[in-house]
Amino acid sequence: MKNSVKKIVKTTAILLLALIFAGSPAISPITSKTTIEAEASAKSDKAVKQARKCYYTTQRNLKKYKRIRSSGCTDYWNKKHLALSVIKPAKDNFLAISGTTCEYYYSGRKFSFAFAYQKKGRKVKEYRAYYMGGKCYRYIGPDKKVHTYGSGKTESRMPKMAQQLYFKGTYNLHFVYD
């Protein structure tokens, strides 16, 4: 009789625990991250990986691309697709950010990565932003601190410089194709 009572208590305890944890996200025993956190991390990793691939492919093939220069802007075209736009700081260029040289990298017709820098004497401030699907997944400011956003930040929630780069980079993309 005692064994059957123990068995019932043990089974009940297991069922209660199962019910309690059924509503909470699963936790991976390897990474101690929830399933949601792991998916978000994978998405940000994918955005960064795509941006790096775009950057390195563009840099490697730069000499093969058709270069078109206009006031303060140099565009590099891979056949019919814009691969890179370099915007120098100029007062008459609506795509320029004051005192900042910006490089916008595109994969197909999608904005992938922005690199910007400001030179003041010997000091250089660098900014990097990684984009995918209209969201910013990683931002590195002049303090070199890496901000990774697992589920991405929409334009209104991005850091100010990432927001400016996104606006100018996407505007440039629409401008050259329209």
C-alpha cells in the first residue's frame, strides 16, 4: 500500500511540474538560453554574417565594378545592382551626414551594412550598423561597444547614428533605382 501511495505522489508531482513549466519558454541545457533568446540570437548572427559577406565580397571585387562619381558621392555597380555608395561630407549633398564619410553596402536591392567615420585631426570616430529586413541587428559606436539586438530594432528604436545611416542608406537605394 505504501508503494502505491508513493507512486501516486511521485506521478502527481511530475505532472504538476510539467504543467508549471509548460507555459514557460524552454531552456537549453547547453547554452542556458531560452528558445526565444536562441532564435533571436540566431537571427542577429545571420544579419551580421550576411553583412560581412556583402562587405568582403564588395571589397574583393571593387576593381571589377563600374564606378560612377557625382558631387560628393561615388557609386559602385555590379552589373545592374548597386553594391556600394561612398558619400563624402558635403553641404550640397542631401545624402551626406555632417562631417561624416559614409559607406553603404547593398546586397541585391537590399541595404545590408553601413560604415561611417568622422576625422578630427588624428582622432577618428567609427560607426558600424548591420541591417536585415528593415531592422538594425548590431550597432558599434565610437566607444567600440557592441550592441546586438536579437530581434532587431526598428528605425524609430535604433540609436541615433544607426537611424541616420539607415535613413540615408535606404533613401539612397530608392533614389538610384527610381
